[in-house]
Amino acid sequence: MSKKRILFLHPDLGIGGAERLVVDAAVGLQQRGHTVTIYTSHCDKRHCFDEARDGTLDVRVAGNTVVPPNLLGRFSILCAILRQVHLTLTLLLTDEISEYDYIFIDQLSAAIPLLRFFTPTKKVLFYCHFPDYLLATRASFIKSLYRVPFDWFEGFTTGLADTIVVNSAFTRSVFATAFPRIGLVPKVVYPCVTTTTVASPLGSIDNNPPFPNDGRRIILSINRFERKKNIDLAITSYSLLTREQRCRSRLVIAGGYDARVSENVTYHSDLAVLCEKLGLKSATSRNFISSLSVPEDTDVLFLLSIPATLKSYLLKTASLLVYTPAREHFGIVPLEAMIAGVPVLAHNSGGPLETIQEGKTGWLRPAEDEQWAAVMRTALFELEEKVIVEMATRGRERVLELFSKEKMAERLDGEFDEISDGRSIRGLVLTVLAGMGAVIGLGVAFALGS
């Protein structure tokens, strides 16, 4: 295996699913002996993954001195494009781009025309988490009109990559519908999950569990407090258990929460109100200390913004993970549960269809509370211990086989090898088109910005 020099371009290396994938991919490829550098327009050392700040990865910031992240809270997509163009031009003008043979780009494809035109020998891989224009909100006619050139620009520039990979077969099907004119059929390279246990510092969490250890079996939900995550389903389903079953169990709803984000605040409040309407006693813990004083008769416990060590503890103690979002692009939380030996109940759509094996590592059901309640009863009170152990074993084996960091890096390495084998005719055509795209795309961007 020849040593590769790989450049990663990522817009904002903060803390999120896309950023976790980029960091894992970079570390995995580095561990395979390749030279890896990440360039980004923003990386706050106080708000990024450990590998991006502790020296594990070579992370450099550029393209952030001319265009701000937004203009008075608006035009964020335009600013993101211009910042990536600035970053790319910086690499081109300083000739630093010559130090690399392969370029990994994700989220924004604005850099691809420039790279294809000015450095046609470099091989570009674009990782599509999900088509951006399908995620964008269009609350008004003006907003929809504003998005038109960006939607076109995304499709055009994405198609100029040497190869395109996506995070799931579900995303690939959506990609084909979103960009029917792109000739490339994306390959699937699954994200990975950490396969090692996160240790609690000094055993503090194990010695002081975050809620009363009263023998209740835990049904766990881990999601951001956003309405699209459909956490209501977990609560309404849990309410259908008998009173005796609820006395022997507890629903723990944990996840990302930011008091500055209005949706997080209002949705958490609405979920608490829903519990009250359904006759469920709920409690909210905003930090580890307050979680220690949760009343023993709490049915639903909300844990806001949990750290990694607490998340690991919750997965270790849960009897069932419920994953409520529909049409999730991939979904990393079910894998985290499976590697911890916890069976998963998920919506039967999107990424979970590829990660969860029905009846073997978990269950897939439509968003009907009666069906979810039935699975909760089965998982908590009806399964024999032997079956539970078998499901846990199969879950771990499946994650290690398909969703480890090593497997993801191996697949990406293979994709880089494939695009090294020529396609000179297509490369020439792409170079010509890229030149046109660079001119047209930049013209559109600057026109909208003026």
C-alpha cells in the first residue's frame, strides 16, 4: 500500500456528526500510514473534538479573514461558500496544494471547480452526508428564490468530483433523486462509531450514578432536543405500559441541549408538559450534581447536554435504546448502543434499516405508539436472559464488522485507490466544465453578495 498525502477541507470543525466523521476518517487514514492535514475556516479549540486540539491531527485554519460566517444573522450559505473559496484560493496561491495528492471534501462543494481547473491532477473525493438543498428551510417565496442559484450550484459542483461517497444506501437513493443529472453513482462508506469504552474519570460516575439505582430497567433515548427527532413517540409509547411495568422501569431522555437555541428550550418544555398530560412524573437534570437528587418515583428523566462519560454510563446501564427519528440519514446512536450490548428499537426508515437487524440486534417499527410499547414490554420484561445476551453479542459483532474506524478508513483508502486509475477522458471534460463552473459559480455568489 503506497503512502498517500491527503488534504481534508471542512467548513467548520466544531462538534457535530459531520465533524465526528471527518475526524474519525482523518485519524483512520493516518493510522494506515498516510499523511493527513485538515484545513478549515473555523476551529475553536474550546469547542472541538479532542483529536483536533491535542495534536493527534494536523488542523490548520485559513480562509476566515475576509468573509464572516454570516451577515447580521443572514446569508450563511453565501458566506460559507465564499469562505471555502477564500480557503481554496489561499492554498492555491501559496502553492501549498502541491503538497497533496488527494483531497477529501464534505458538506460544501464550492471548492471543487477551482481545484479541478487549477490542479487537474489532484484527485477529489466528495463525501455527501445529505444533499444540502433538501435540508434548507424555505419559509417564504423570497427565501425559496434566494436558494435557487445555490441549489443549482450545489448540484453542478458536486458532480465535478472524481468520486462521490455517501453515508448510507438511503442517502444514495435520495442523492439520485436530488441530482438526476450527475452521472456518478455514489459509493457507500458508512460512518464509524468508537468501539472502545469511555472510562469514567476516577470511577466517579460508577460510584455516584446520575439517578437513583433502585433496580428500575432503563429505556434510553439519546437525541438533540429538536422536534424532527420525534421524542414524543418515546414518551407516548412508554405511557402505554401498565402502572406496574412503569414502576419497574424508567424512561431516560438525554441529548444535546443549548439554552441559546429556542427550539431546544421550547421542545424540552413541551415534552415535560406532555409527560404531565399523560400522568407521568418527570424531572429535569441540567448537570451531574442535580441528577443525584432526582426523586425515586420519577417516570421520565430529562438529562440535558450529557458529557461523553455520562453517555457511556447510560449506555452501559440501559436495557433498551429507543431511536425515534424518521428517515434519519444514517444515525450513529444505534451503533453506540449496539457496541455497548444494548438492543435498539428504531423507526423503520432511513439509516437504521441498514444498521439494525430485525429480531437479531433490535427491532424496526413504524411510528405507532402501540407497536413501540409492545417492543418495550418484550425487551424489558419478556425476553429470556439467554436471548438478551445473544442480541448483545450480535450487535457488537455487527458494529465491529461494518462500522469501525478501521473499516471506514479501509473503504475510503480503497476509493482513493480507484480514482487513481485514470479516467483521463472524463478528467479532461471535467477540467473544462470546472473552469466554466468556477467562473459561473463565483459570479453568482458575488452577485448575490453585492
